[in-house]
Amino acid sequence: MTLADLKTDFLIYVIEEYKFAEKLSGKEVAALFEQHRVFTYVLEHYEALHTTGGQYIVEDINLFIRAAKESLCPAPTSC
């Protein structure tokens, strides 16, 4: 297997873990990940993330998404 194949398999794993943990459909996860550039984040941090467990990955992605949302709207009452 090439590194690209491993990363593709890992992305599928991440989507499935996130889908199960957050009770979302695959389509909802794909839209959320696309909107917040989670696919890019996961691929860029593959070396670190692939050594962790599913729960850690879900928590890390949630933190990443939260940070992305806050950078777009730092004061929730103003958005």
C-alpha cells in the first residue's frame, strides 16, 4: 500500500468514527468536513492522528471545527 492509499483508508475510518460518535449521516459529515476543511486538516496531520484512537480523533476534530467557527464569528451575539 502506498502512503496515499493509507491516507485514503484513514479518511474513511475518520468519517465513520465521526459519523457514529456524532450520530450524523455520511452526507452530513462530508458537508461539515468540507465546510470546515477537516479533510485537509486530517491529511495534513495524518502522521500524528493515525496513531491515536477514534474518540481522540473525534474530540480533536470537534475542537478544530469549534476553532474554525470562532475565527469566523468571535462574538456569537454579533453573528
